[in-house]
Amino acid sequence: MGAVKEYDAKLDSRKRLTIREAEHDHYHVQEFEDGTIVLEPRVLVSPNALTAETLRDADAGRKLRVFETAEELFEDLES
């Protein structure tokens, strides 16, 4: 997969990096020993938006279903 955007960035005096035209507010960050940094967008969901079944499964430590999109997550709430 080719890069959609590519640019050089610099940390500011408070050690922050700016992502230009970021499409998401939250990211999961992975830093590797070789200096590579990987950012993956995250969508935060209110606990009130989760179904009771999902909360029970989480409390019981069961493996939760992985959703590809936020729309897929909320499909069962719409019906």
C-alpha cells in the first residue's frame, strides 16, 4: 500500500508532533526499537452505547468481537 501523504515533521519544544489534516482525534501508538512509530486511528465509544451482552462478555474476560468500522459496531443497536 502506497503512502497517501508524506512529509517531514519535527517535535516542538514540548516534545509534540503535529499530524497535518488528521482525520481522527485519537490514535493508538506503537514505538519499535528501531525508531519506527506506527499510529492507528481509534474510535472511542461511550460505555452507554455498548449492549449489555458486550459489557457482560468484557466483565467475564471473554474475547470480544472485532469490528472493522464504527457503523458495524452499532448495527445491532439500530434494529
